[in-house]
Amino acid sequence: AAGSCRRRRLAPLNEDNGRFLLLAALIAAYLSAGATVFSALESPSEAAAQLRWNRTLHNFSRIFNISLPELRAFLRSYEAAMAAGIRVDALRPRWDFPGAFYFVGTVVSTIGFGMTTPATVAGKVFLIVYGLFGCAGTILFFNLFLERIISLLAFIMKACHERQLRRSGLLPPNFRRGPAVSGVGSLVGWKPSVYHVMLILGIFAITLSCCASAMYTAVEGWNYVDSLYYCFVTFSTIGFGDFVSSQNAAYQNQGLYRFGNFMFILMGVCCIYSLFNVISIVIKQVLNWVLKKFECRCCPKCHKSSARLGRRNAITPGARLRRHNISMDADGQYDSDTDGRRLSGEMISMRELTASNKVSLAILQKQLSETANGYPRNVCINTRQNGFSAGVGALAIMNNRLAETSDSR
């Protein structure tokens, strides 16, 4: 049994690979299930519409004595005109400054409605260069927005937590945030919960979508369900383009509506981007929980080792509240994940984010606690200085702002 355990440890299918393969399998199953549902819902409607269109086409050809090849050639010319942005009804110009600004906004945010596309070679070449830097800068903006919204939510949650403690008598009435916080055990171990942040962002996203849908229903004349559908497709940057706002030639209070449309799209995309990143953390922890169920149970030695080196910052379903905080004396004991602790099992794997980054979990948890408790972030983390020691991307931002400790501690 011990030999089998060692062979499993040396096998290439470690926890990271197992989580990756499990996620790939779940995504494949999710895609297959979605394709099955959409095929069942939309295929009959598509077949019926095709049948009606063929009947209409033949009736038109017979009544007006026009051959079907000529009629189809005319319809192909009409489709080309639609792709170029020409409609039967009067629309606002696509490439005046407001229209072009709307276009570049959909490009850099990766929404890409597709209702406006460059027709010249120079425009297509410029779009490649423009989109390269524009999309990169916008993703950076989304990450900075995520950092600030998480910091704001952590501050608000911290204030609510202190108010709760005052009401329960665990904090003195004259308590003020500062260095004295280190003497209050209830606040030292407190860290903002990713589940609470997900709930708050979800409520804010739903409220924003409902308000925006009310505006689109009143101004664009869409029904409310179509408006909600447009908000999700736009805010999530899917951008099908079957519904596009602010495309009519004129609106009542047109300037005010365009400004409101821009602000709703900007705030909606930022909020949904932040929500997606929080949900991705929860999905990863569900994967960790599933993998934990398949842990090696062949020898008691492995159980003792896994219990001693269990995930210290993982969020697993059914996890209880944290019981203790890591002491300051533990900072120098674990300077890398080769000292018996694997970072891939933490709430967010820093190795996945930085490849060669070796971060002490004890210091990282101390920094998370200090962020939540309002400490200045001037703690030196003992890492290999490779330029990416603090992590990059949205998950690194979440790792520096959120934490919740399981009972495996």
C-alpha cells in the first residue's frame, strides 16, 4: 500500500493536473448539455421559420413573375447592404464621431456587437493595432476596478463586523481602528468572505441590469425580457449584436440617453467582470472539494500527512469558521512550497499565476489579515524577486483581498 502511495505521488497526474482535467471534463459536459438544450429549444422554431420563408419566396416569385434565381440574387445584395450598415429605416450614421466612439468602445471592451465593421483595408489594419493596445489597457482597467471594488467591500464588511462585535459586547464602545486592533482577537482572525463578496456583487449586478432594462424598454421600445437579455449579453461582453442600443436616427433627450447608455454599459461590464472572477474562485474550490473526495486513502501515513499539511486557506463546501490565526513566529518557517506545503491547494494557487513564484503562506495570510484590518501594506514578503512575485491578473487581486479559512487548519 505504501509503495502504491509513493507511485501515485510520483505520477504526473498531481493535484493541479487533476483539477485541470476535471474542469475540462466539466466544461465539455456543460457545453454538451447547453448544446442539447438550445438545439431542443431553437431547432423547431428555425425549421418553421425556414418553411415560412420558402413559402413566401415562392409566392412572391409567382405573383410578380420574377424568377427565383433573380430574386435570390437581389436578396444577396440586400444582405451585403445590411452587413455594410445600410437599412431600410432611417438610422443614425455609423461612422460619425459618436458612432465611431461607440464602435471603439465595443472593440476595446471585447463586446464586439458586429453591427459596424471596417470596410477599408486601412481601417482593418488600424483595428488590429488599435485593438491590441486598447484591449490590453481595458483589461488592466477592469483589474484595477476589481481591486478597488473588493477593497471597498472589504472595508464595508469590516465596519459591519465591528458593529456586530460592539452590539455583542466583544468590543469596547470607544474602540478605534489602528495598531490597537492587534490586541483584539476577534478582529485579528477576521477576513472578508468570498461568498459574501459574491452575494453583494450579484445583487449589485442584478439591480444594475434591472435599472438598465427599464431604460431600454422605455427608450428603445423592447420588451423587458429582451432588455434583460441585451444587458447580460452586453455586460458579459458576449455581444451577439441581435439587439444593439442607441441605433435609431433620433431619440427624445438623445444626449442624456447616450450618456446613460454609456454609463450603464461601463458599470455593467466592470461589475460582471468582477463577479465572474469571484465565481471562478468558488468554482475552483468546488473542484478542490471534489478532488479531495478522491484523495489517496491507502495508508494511515498519508492521512496524517494530509491532515498536517491540509489547505489552510481553502474554501470548501460546509467549511466552518476559522478558529485561530497564524502566529507571527511562523513567518520564517515556510519560505517555499517545497517545505512540505503546496500552494496549489490554497484558495488561489500563486504557482498557477506566477509559474516560478514561491510565497510563504504564513506571510501571505498575515498580509491578508492586515488588509482586512486596515494595516498599511508595507510588509516585506520573502519571495524570489522575478518581477511577478506579487502575482498578476484578477485572481492575484482576489488573492490579496479575500480569504476564508477552512476547518482543516
